[in-house]
Amino acid sequence: MIKQIKMITFDLDDTLWDNHPTIMKAEVDTREWIENKVGEVEWGDFNDFINLRADLIREDKTIEWDISKLRKEIFRKKLSHVTPENLRDEIVDKAFDIFIEKRHEIKLFDGVKESIKNLSEKYILGVLTNGNADVYKFDIGKYFKFSISSLEAKDSKPNRAHFDMAISQVNNISFGNILHIGDHQINDIFCAYNLGIDTLWFNNNNVSWAQDFKKPDEFSSWHDLEQIIRNKYER
């Protein structure tokens, strides 16, 4: 029996676009702006970031899912030597504005725009993201009925809060009526699997399946997505 899919939800980062170059450029450009203001800053390496994040979460649990606050607090810690405090706060706020603007300078994967537009004519579309990209800043935003971030869910995938909020957006929708599409084996696929939600795994880097539950159907090109959905749900 073919499932009746009424809603398709999408992850954003690394599903609709390659996030790594975007974030790296945003980070570099923002740090350059900061150092032009205050001089050289000791940013540390990735391990320093992980340790600082853990320290900040211990001080404020909301930072675990509010990644915008996390970034601001990291800037604040790194600029603790800047005085007076109101100057430091002004620099932090402006630096975050620069970062978030650069963070939205993305390039959609080939085929995304066409697929999203066409799917929106048949299905309710939504966004479920752990990040702080705003899909409504892009032209494709007009095709989505809703977008739920970790800030709004007050939690992060792979916990279920995003999906609980998703089914509250539309009447007469259950988890069985949702197809979720994402790149992350745990945050997207495992999370949905646990709720009985169908998934499609976007795997454009030929990554091996590393989980102990059944691998869902996968696709590596957005040009193939509509046909995959037609074959699975529209026969």
C-alpha cells in the first residue's frame, strides 16, 4: 500500500546547499572585520571552540539550541579585553550582523529551485533546521508554508520537537503523512525514523551508511528527486 504523503519537510544546511564554504567565508570575513576594529584576536582551534561551547552551555542551557546566542557569546568571550563594556557589546552586535548576512550568501544545489517549486504544487512544504539560516531570505522561501529552527523548537534534532511543531502547523496531518528529506544520518534520518516518518537521504558525497537501522532511499542529485517521489508515492 502506497503511503499518503501530504507534507514534505526539508533540512537546510548541506541539504539545499553546501554549507561549509558559506560558513567558512562568513567566519573569515567576520573575524577580519573584528580584528580591523580591535587588533589581533586569539581565536583558538576547533577543540577550543568545543570546550568554550560546553562552558557556555553550562552557564546558560538555552545556548544548546540558540546558536545565534552561542555565536554572540563566543564573540563576547574572545573580546573580553575590549573596554568599555558598551563598546564590546556594540562590536559583538555588529559582528553578528555581519556574520548572519554572510551566512545567507549561499548557492543552492543544482535542481533545488525547480524541485521545490514543483513539489509545492502538490505538497505542503516545511523547513526543519538546527541552524539559523532563514529560508524566507531566499527566493525559494515563498514555496514553504512554515520554517522551524532550533530557536523556535527550543530543542535540536535528533530530538522530536521540530516534528511535533511541524504537525501542529496543519490540520489532519500525522507523522505517517510526512516525508522528511535531509543529509544527516542521525539528526535527520534517525530522528524521523524513530517517529515513523518516511525519509529520503540526500547523499551527494557518496558517504557510506553507518547506522544499524535500514538505510532509506537516497539521492545525490536534486534533478532526480521528483521522479523518486513520483515512483514511491504517486503511482
